[in-house]
Amino acid sequence: MLPRSMSYVDVHCHLIHPRFTGEEDAVAARAHAAGLEFVIVNGLEPRSNRDVVALCRRHSYLLPAVGIYPVDACAAVIDREAWQHPFEPPTVFDVDAEIDWIDSVASEIIAIGECGLDAHWVKDAAALAEQERVLRRLCAVAKRHDKPMILHTRKAEARTLALLLEEGVTRADFHCYGGKLKLAKRVAEAGFYLSIPPVVERSEAFQRLAQELPLDRILTETDSPYMGPDSGERNEPANVPRGVAAIAAARGETPSFVAEQVRANFRALFRR
């Protein structure tokens, strides 16, 4: 059992998700009871973005981040006839109008995101180009309002890093990073952060990240309801202490030391 006095943070979760429907406030309360000082709740598209803002208004320790998930970002140009994934293609919406809305509420949010690039689910050139166009516009919003970015980078980690550097972004977290360790070190050297979910308890890849990255570049997240410590179980922010303990074990350090440094990293990136 970790000391209740320790302060934890979750920099990326999806409490506006069907698996939490009707339980959002209870999940938030459990997080607070588990020692979570702050939980960043991320939106993905128009509906979830607005629901995130509404939920976070009910709890002072929930902080809203709104963005456009990369697969949603290219909904209008995806080849729907060629779509072969086990879920429906994303709903088309006015992406540029949503970016304008994000721009208009920037003073109310902690970060821009979830946003980024995805070359796992989307592979055709037109859709990938649209993802980049949208991400560049969101980079401009983040810079204009001096907000950090929370980034999805699946199978596009190197391209995301290059694009951020091209756009002059200086504050960002690569959430749930799944790329090569060598590139992760380049991300850290560039001054960005990488957040590790509680699945680190049972994931050698995340344990390696925890061991090899500088501690002053590591953050904690849950990616709830995904990436939990217990296979097949719904993840939630209250599991962050287990992630911290696993990171500490991988590094040969105490959970309290890791929690304190992660909290300092959170303060440096999000200024809270």
C-alpha cells in the first residue's frame, strides 16, 4: 500500500467513454480518494470535447483537454469502401470549425489534445496528409495560447517529433508511447515528455522505457479505460499509484521519490 499522502497525476484518460457511462462522477471520486491531485480528461471530437468540459466543471481536480483524434481528423477523406477494421469509420464533421472552437475555449483548458498522427489504423496518403494538416493547425492554436499538447503518435512517432520541431512546439507529452527506445530518448532530449500507463506492471516495453528514460521526462497516465494493470479489466485513474510503484520498481527507486518527480514534471509542463 502506498502512502495516502503522496500526490499523483493522470495526464491522459477518457472518462467520456461508453465504458464509463453513468459512472463518471464515481470514477472521479475514486481517483481523488486514491490520491490523484489532478486528472486530465481528454476529448477526441466535437461531442466528447464538449462533454469533457462539462464533466471537468463538476470536479476541481479534473482538468479538461480538448483536441481532434487523428483518425477522426481525417474522417472526411478516408476511403470508406476500403475500410477493413473491426469498427465503423469515424463520423465526418467540420474539422476546421472544431479547431476554431478549440481556439475559442483555449483559456478554459489545460492542454490541446488528444491529437497527433496515426499510421496504424490509417495508411492511405490522402488521409495521412489530412492528419498532418490538422495537427499543424492545432500546433498553431497551442502556440498562440501557450498551451501544451497531448499527443497520439501510434506508428508515426518519428514523423510526429519532426512535425513538432518544424512547427516550433516546445511543450508536449507523447502519451502511451509505443515506438523505439532510441527514438523515445530523442523525444526526451528534444525537451518533450513521455507518459507511462499502469500496464507498465506487466509490460516489458514500458518497463524498459521507465528504466532508460530520464526521470525528469516521465509522466504518468492511465489512458482509461485502456492500458490497465489487470488484463481484461477496465482501467481508471485510481490505478495511477500502481503505475508509479511499477515505474519505481523498474528503476530501483522508491515510489515516493518517483511520485514527487512526476509531480514536478507535471508542474513544469502544465504549470499547475
